[in-house]
Amino acid sequence: MKDYDVYLFDFDYTLADSSRGIVGCFREVLEGAGYLGISDDTIKRTIGLTLEEAFSGMTGITDRSVLAVWRKEYVKVADRIMNSSTFLFEEVPELLDALRRRGSKIGIISTKYRYRIEDFLLRHFTELPVDIIIGGEDVKDAKPSPEGIGKAIYRLGASKESVLYCGDSTVDAASAMNAGVDFAGVLHGITVREELQVYPNVGIIGNLLELL
């Protein structure tokens, strides 16, 4: 795999495993609304979607006002439990350090709120180990829209040809394709190799250090 000037990453299931916190947040809101018996795997399959898309997909509810209420309830629960239930994948510190030492720019593009990612990273690093974070509150259109990737490219002064986007889901793969940048899939999540290989990619990897 070639070297890139800019490495952009998804967050959930790419740099960190927040599935336990995500399942807990969704379950508390859904069960409070009377939706019982939704499996953990069903919830995990929504990781990477917006909260509204996830709630709608699991319940069939399309009323925007209801979905907005559930989103607000989810955020309140997440403020309480999410980051304490999130774990950095073990190779990430070594990866980020190696990329920074060779002069690469690093960014995160996620549907998760930027402030939550910043808070999590500062629990593990003395300072933010990335150059830019584009969170869900920073874009009008969520992935697979190319908006987030495009904003990062613009702010970093990069060209599309010099950028790699790395993520775990087909939503991430579609985002990279829509943005016109190279994509590398990582098998940290529940999306399998065959699903990611449908999209243009420069590699499907099991460990992020393979980027080096």
C-alpha cells in the first residue's frame, strides 16, 4: 500500500470499539419507548448511521418529531456512559505515532459528535493525536455523503489523490467512493471482507498497522 499525505479515519469500529456503549444507549431509549427484544447484533448493524436512521431502521418509525426526541434522549444517555464504555484498539497509538513521525496529516470523519471524540481521545493521549475531527454536528449531510471528507481535505489543503480514507463499513466505503479518494477497509467491526470488497479499495486489512 502506497504512502499518503493524509490519512482520514472513521471512528467507531475503526479506531475504537464503542459497541458496548452504543448498545447500552440504544437499549435504554428503545426499551423506555416500549421496544423490547431488539438484539445486540441488530443494534451493532446500525453503527455508522445517523441516530435518526438507526432508530427508524430498528423500529419502522419515520415521524421526524419522534426520532428527534429519541435522538435527544440518546445523547443524554451517551453523555453519561459512552466514553467510559469505549475502548481504543490496541494498535492505534503506534499507528498514529508512526504516521505523525513521517509527516502525514491525520483526521477523523464520523457521525459521532466531535466533542465526544475529543473527550475520548484526551482520556488516552496528552494532546489530540489528530489534525482535524469532522463530527456529526459539523456537516449538513451524513455519510455516505462526501461532505465530511471534502471538508477535511479543504481544511488540510490536500489533494484527493493524496488522501486515504479508512473505515469498517460499507457506508465508509461509499463515502470514500463519493468523495473520490482511495479507501482501505478494516475488519474491526461486523462488516465482512466480502461486503467491503464490493467497493473500490486499495486493501482490506485486519490490523491498522498494515497501513504502514
